[in-house]
Amino acid sequence: MTLQLFGHPFSSYTWKALIPLYENGTPFIFRNLEDAEAGAELEARWPLKLFPILVDGDRTIVEATAVIEYLQVHHPGPVAMIPADPDLAVQARMLDRIFDNHVMGLMQRPVLNSLLPEGRRDPIGLDEAMAKLDKVYAWLDTYLADREWAVGDAFTLADCAAAPSLFYADWVRRIPEALTHLRAYRARLLARPSVARCVEEARPYRGYFPLGAPDRD
């Protein structure tokens, strides 16, 4: 039975699951949540309605990181997203959490804040979040100084998390010019065919970005 991925082309975490599928040429059906029927089936399978989810026969896998781990085990391809070396695997999983929690998580604060009624917005918390994002940017710039990809010499789970995180984070909090290693890494990610495909497929939906999408990328 063909795999099904439920998600939205503009969703950062949907990108994260799409990237390994594209990297490995894995056959699948994309269930775009612009379609009401796909949305209803998503809710029936995962009542929290968070996406992406992967459906493989009678199995439903939720959370993008778990989707990537599942693909590695049950539908492996030439590009291994979890390194065989156990130490590198730990590092890949660590960077995955850093990009999800401390880049994407912080980047989402101003987006979510902008959707709240004026009286419920939190400018102090927003400033604190952006200060933390600046610290993460600086740490990543140092970490990436002598690296092409996030872990080892190959494209991994960590890069799947990094691509959408840095793509959208730079829209919200521009990566400073001085952080040349981080900026170059973001550029390498966006030039990767699997990531470039996600960018192009999301382009028609840029009007959805609450803060207004910049005229670049």
C-alpha cells in the first residue's frame, strides 16, 4: 500500500517530513490539507489535528521526527537520515531538537503573538524570545564553522529540521550578516533539490504568513 503524508505545503514541519521522502524518491501520496476530506481524515486519525502525519497501511505515525525515524526503519533509501554511527546518531537527534525547539519554537513566538487580540499580546515575552534566538544563531554559527552539513559529512535528520527552521526564522529575525557560517549553511540547505522543491511548492501560500512574507527566497 502506498504511503500517505497528510500536511500542508506551507507548514514547516510538513517540509521536515517531505524532505527525506524527496531525498530518497520514496513513493507516497501527499494529502494536502487544503482539501476538506484530507482534513477530516487527519482529525479522525489524530484528534489534535497536528501535522504532518504519515499513514502506512493501518499504521499512523505522528510527529515529524518520528515520521523520519519510521521511514528509516520501514522504507529506507540511499540517503540515511539517522547515521549508522551511534555517536553521530545521538548528535543528529540533538541537533534535531535544537532546530525544532530553539529555532522554530522561538521563531513561532512573534507569529503566534501577532494572531492574538491586542490586549493578550506579550511584548516582553516576545523580546525575550528574540534575544534567545539571537543566542542560538550565534551558537550555531560557531558550531557550523567547519561543517557542510549539521552532523558528520552527510545530510541527516538534523538538516531536515534545520531547513524549514532557518528558512522561516530568517523571515522573522534576519540572521545577521556577521554570522557568515550560519548564513552560508542556510543557503546550502535552500539549494538542496529536496528543500528547493518544498520552497517552490509552498510559494503559492506565502500570503498565509501572518507577518507578511518578505520578497526574497
